[in-house]
Amino acid sequence: MLLRLPKRKYAIIRLPMVFGVLSPRIEKIKKQLKENTPIEVFPKLVMNVTTDKRLSQQIHYIINRNKSGVFHLGSKDLVHHDDFIKEVITKLGDYEPVFKHVYTTNEDRYLAVLPKTNPLPKHLQLYSLEILSDLEL
């Protein structure tokens, strides 16, 4: 059905790992910190991230400007999963977390969506450090 529509009539939105102050991911990490249970991190996973608020701003822009095509809505930079989760935990407070390192491969594995075409305007492009500050945990 999608293939029958003219390209100017739809947009494909590719999402990175999405975080938010009250997101299930953050809530699960908070719970694991309180219970002192292991938090799974993937040291060889390279990804980009965004927040729910940034995502809604980007989608709002795409809809209101009648944009079409494929859009990659993640941060411009890539981070390792374990590093990012450790930074999130640092923002949550002074904890001594227990990590469960999950290795699915010995090589870096990329789970990132980066734009080749259809870049968003500069004010809607972001970096992982901005995502951390947006979380305001």
C-alpha cells in the first residue's frame, strides 16, 4: 500500500534508542538501582540516542513543513551503550551500580541511524551530551 502512494505523501521515520525522564528504560534503571540488581549493558553496542521531547519536536517539524522521505532522528554522534548508561546513572545520583556486561560479539556492533539525505535544520540536530542534559534526572 505504501509503495502505491506518491513519495511526497509519506515520511519514513527511523528512530534511535529513545530516552525520557519517565521513560520505561529510565524507570527500570531507577528500580534496579534501588534494588541493587544488575543492570544490563552492552559494551560492544554503538548507538545514537534521543529523548521523547526532541523526537516530538523533530516529528512536529516534519509534519508542519510537509516534508517527505526518510528521516533519521538520532543524535549526530555515536556512543557505546555501556558508556551512555553509566552517564545516565551518574545523573541519577551517587550510586554503586552492579553491571551485567552482555557481549553478543567481539566486534563493535552498530545500532545507529545516521542521515545521508534529508538532514534536519541545525536547531533540531543534537548530540548525546545534549540528550543527557535534557534528561534532567
